[in-house]
Amino acid sequence: MREVVVTGGGTGIGYAIAAAFVAAGDRVTITGRREQVLKEAAARLGATYLPFDAAGPAAVKDAAGRLPERVDVLVNNAGGNTNLDRRQSDDLLDVAEGWLANLNANLLSAVLVTTALLPRLAKGGRIITIGSIAARGTGSGSYGAAKAAVEAWTADLAAQLGPRGITANVVSPGLVLDTEFFRGRLTEEGIRARVENTRNGRPGTPSDVADSVLFLASPGARHLTGQVIHVNGGAYLGR
Ligand SMILES: NC(=O)c1ccc[n+]([C@@H]2O[C@H](COP(=O)([O-])OP(=O)(O)OC[C@H]3O[C@@H](n4cnc5c(N)ncnc54)[C@H](OP(=O)(O)O)[C@@H]3O)[C@@H](O)[C@H]2O)c1
């Protein structure tokens, strides 16, 4: 039975990824900051949960000892656009805080959890980090830059871990509904504009992303590493 860790697995895309691995017969641990959300999600899923802030070095260090001793699949899904929770201003202190918040939430969280678990990753293990179409587009500032940095870091990780038979890839979604990402602030117009960019005329679902993650964790994806898999209905053509 594979041991799978999904950060941010209590809601949205992470929850769907956890559900897909549970359905495949794997043992799954979900993480996140809100204990009650995790507790309820884990009970529904039949998974284990561990609350900690993935962007906090001390919190990750402390939590690492309570994560499984062997990890076959690590899904770095925790993240989001922290600007949606912040007041924007041109004051340099606000600018610095805003950029650091997105880098911490999306880049550092994946780097810290991965580094903490590196000694426990099984031979043939898989690391899958959730990126974003924002890394390739324009207009999403520090969030897009943080997700672009995730791609650059993953390229390095693939080289570092290749000799251990471990793959590292990014799954990069376009618009995905039914998550907490937009904090309830996405308008019908916002959805329509994003859907118009797709080739298949629809928004993504959490399970569209989960199915790609499951594939990257499967034996069939063994020679696939250092890549960015775009799951966006053709809204961005990653050729
Ligand atoms: N929805 C979209 O359209 C979309 C598109 C492209 C990429 N993505 C990416 O997909 C991933 C999942 O997002 P989602 O759409 O499913 O939104 P979501 O429902 O808000 O999920 C994000 C999850 O990450 C957890 N999280 C955030 N920061 C964390 C931290 N510092 N430590 C631990 N857990 C943390 C959250 O739980 P707590 O708040 O309890 O910590 C939450 O469960 C994110 O990386 C996001 O950037 C989403």
C-alpha cells in the first residue's frame, strides 16, 4: 500500500486528490492549518490528518516526525493567492509583505515540506507540486511569480532526485471551481472570461486535476520528470 501525503488536502483540489488516492487503495495523510476542517475531511475520506503551517520552518520541522516514516507520493498542493486576503497599497512595506506572503504560501511551503520528507521518500517515489496557469499568464503579480518559481525549483528537484528514481513534476491548473481559492469573490463575468479562453468551453473541476496527479503517481509515468503538465482545457498551450 502506498503512503501518500497531500498538503492542503482538507478542501478543494487537495481534497479531490486525497479522495482519488484513497479510492485507489492508498493510505493518505492530509495536512492544512485548520484542524477542524482537516478532522472532518479526514473522517469523510477515511484518511489521517495532521494540522500544521506548511510555510513555517519550525512547524514543518515539528510535524515531520508525525508524518509517515516512508512516503511514496508527496503532493505539494497547499497554497493560493494571498493577495485575495490582503489590502493592496504602494507602500513598500505592504509591497514587501504581499510578495513574501505569496512566495511563502506557494513556494516555501512546497520547499520546506519536500526538504523535510526527502530522507523518507521511497525509491521510485513521486513529488507532484500544484502550480498554476498564473505562472504563464499576466496580471497575477506575486502569485504568478511564486508559481513560476515552483516550476524552476521542480526542474532542479528532478535533477537532484533522478538518481534515487524519484520523479518531480508540476501539475498546473487553469480555472478550477468548487474550491475555496477565490474566497467567494469570483463573479459570473470572471468565470465567463476565463472559460472563453479554453478550447473545450468549460471550467476545470478538482477531479480534472486529481486525475492528472494520479497518473503522475502511476507506474506509467515513471520516465516523466521535470515537467509541467497543464490542466486547463487549452486555455494555455504548454508546447
Ligand atoms: N482553484 C483554482 O482555480 C486554481 C487554479 C490554479 C492553481 N490552483 C492551486 O491549487 C492549489 C489548491 O487550491 P484550491 O483551489 O483547492 O483552493 P483551496 O480550497 O483554498 O485549497 C488550498 C488548501 O491549502 C491549504 N493551505 C494554504 N496555505 C497553507 C499553509 N501555509 N499551510 C498548510 N496548508 C495551507 C488550505 O487550508 P488551510 O487554510 O486550513 O491551511 C486549503 O485546504 C493551490 O496551490 C492553488 O494555488 C488553484
